[in-house]
Amino acid sequence: MVIQDIGSRAIADAFFKRSWLYSLYERRLESQILKNSLPNHIAIILDGNRRWAKYNLMGVGSGHFMGADKAEELLNWIHDLGIKITTLYVLSTQNLERKDEEVDNIYKLLQLKLERLYKDSRIHRRHMKIKAIGNIKLLPTQLQEILVKLEEDTAKYDSMFLNIAIAYGGQEELVDAIKKIALMTKTGELCVDDIDEKVIESCLYTSHLPQPEPDLILRTSGEKRLSGFLIWQSAYSELVFMDVFWPEFRKIDLMRAIRTYQLRIRRFGK
């Protein structure tokens, strides 16, 4: 019994020491990045839920659940750091082609989390404008309804912006923009010679943002590709790929990505 008590105490002491060191490092890292210019718009590809579940001998649903919890934490970190615009790649149009059981579970989880977000007073205190970007009509009716309610209730806010890329595809976004422009030229609202970058940007899903282009695009899980995410908007974004599964993502990982961004020299092709 004495041996067990000593062992438990040693584990507790070691955990406390690690927690203390982590907190110290987190505070130091935060103070460093706050001394420099922060990205105004961060876009994140939340990748690695299924692989995290597999490596931890858990079901796929557990991975998605942990990933959704992590996204809630992220919004607090973003607010604490003072970042104005966040775009989260939650569900692609390709993801909808997965097994029916997995997709249904994702829908249920999203419904739960979005309803919780809708009731969260912090979005009103922070004046956070929330908008879904993607082909929302592909989603179940209940999911569409809660997304519309979130958009309507936060439509007048402009202090923070949260974009939820759901049923989203970058190529589909460009196709939709081309269709809008084609219709405007057909009705005489727009001349072909007047089509330029600004016209195209005005027809994209992100046209409501004060800055549609992300300064920083971060992808977790170790994959090094954008998978069609914000094809037009990412032309001059700084890309950071992190070898950590999304459910394991920590505030220090976010701050390390921001520090990497701050160390780069952005020339925008000039």
C-alpha cells in the first residue's frame, strides 16, 4: 500500500511539474508573438480526426467528437490572441462521399455543436459574425436551419468573423462564381471587359469579409496540400503544415504556427 501511495504521488508530482513547465512556456511564447504583427485572418484545415482515433484504438466517431471539442477550445484561443477572422475547414464535399454511418454521425455531432454555439452568450459579447461557406443545400434540413439561425442572429456583428467551411469545395466555389458572372453578363448588368479580380472576389463565398484572403493557412495531421481549400483566396497566403492530429492540437501549436508566419518575409510577388 505504501509503495502504491509513493508511486501515485510521484506521478502526480511529475504531472504537476510538466503542467507548470507547459504553462510557463505557453506564457512566454504568447508574450513573444504579441510583440509582432499577428495574422488578421487565419484559415485552418482540421485534419487527422480519424487517424488519431485509429492510433488510439478508438472508433472513428470518437475522433470526430474530440476534434469538435478542440474546435471549441480554438475559438477561445483565437479570441485571447485578438485574431479577427477565422475560417475553419470542417467538412468538404468529398467528405460527404464517405460511408453513410460516418457521415450521419458527423451530421449529428455538428448539429449538437452548432446548437451549443447558438446558445453561447460569448458570440454576442464578442460580436462575432458567423457564416457558413459551401453548398449548404447538400446538408440535412436541420443542419441548414441552425446554420441560418446563426447567420441571422450574428449578421450585424463585425468585431470578429467565424467562417465555417462545410460541404465546401474550392472548385465548386469558383464554378458558382463563374455562373454568377455569366448571369450578370447575360442580363446586361456587367460587360465582359469589366470582369476583373474584384468582380470575381465579389462573387466568392468569402465576399462578406473585410479581408477574404487568409494571411496564414494551417493544416494539421502532417499532410502537405490544401485539398482545394480557398483556391482563389490562398494565392499569397503563408502555409504552415503541422505534424499533429487535430484532436491533439494545443494552444502552443497555434502560437508556433503564428511565430513561423511572423518570421517569414511577405513580398506578394513584388
